[in-house]
Amino acid sequence: MSEITQEQVVEIMRGERFVMMTSIADDGTLHSHPMTPKEVTDDADVWFFIGLQGEQAQALRTQPEVNLAFAETGSWLSVAGRVEFVEDRQKIDELWDDGVAAWFDGGKEDPNLGLIRFESDSAQFWGQPGGKVSALASIMKARVTGERPSAISATTEM
């Protein structure tokens, strides 16, 4: 398999509660932070809340190119793109929940509360056909037979 559809990418992205966002710091080093996607659109864009006063937000203002990494047993998805800071009270109201409130003491009016939209450029997928159970079975079979486990690698432009 050499291609994965945008619909498949979106399905995988929507199935994950946490992702790792890797950004480029001001000194050029890579920094990864766990993030919680609040919405994944049909276009594979992802909405996140962010603390505006943190190092990550500062880095994203000067280097908006990032990578999102999604993982589960037997499969991995890497999505490259860029973020933009969005000021949209209606979107904040739409995405706000108790999980977000735990991070922002001032609620929706907290001056540290930020909203970013990740715009996907491309995605790479590596995995075992058939999901978690199939992946484990394939690995066990490989251990017994000495054959390599079957795997999928696929790429798509968004």
C-alpha cells in the first residue's frame, strides 16, 4: 500500500484522544508536547487550545511548522503542517469543556487561553493490516516462523 486517503487519515486522527505535537524552538531544536485535539475537520485540520504564555506558543509564533504524531498498538500516523493562532470567541465556546477548564483558571476569559488551528499538508502512515489484534498476531507469527511481520507504509498529500 503506497497511499492512504484523506478520509482514512481523518478517521485515524479522530480516534486518538492525545497526540504529540513537535515544534521548532527558537534555537532550532525540536520540542514535543502532548496535546488534546478538540476537533478534527473533514479537511484534516485540527483545533487545539494552548497556553499563550508558554514556550510552545512562543515557538509557534515564529516557527508555525509542526508535526503531529498519532500512535496506537501496531500503527503510527505522522502529519506535517502548520499552525495559526485564531481569535474566535464562537469557536472557543463551541470547543470548551471541563477538560479545558482544568487548565485555564480564568475560564473562557483567561488571558492565557489561546486557540490554534493546525492545517495538514501531508501524512505518513505505518502499520499492520487489520489493526491491533492483527498486528499482535502478525508479530507472534513472525517470532514462531522467523518471517518478517506484514506491514503497511502509506503517504498522502492533503
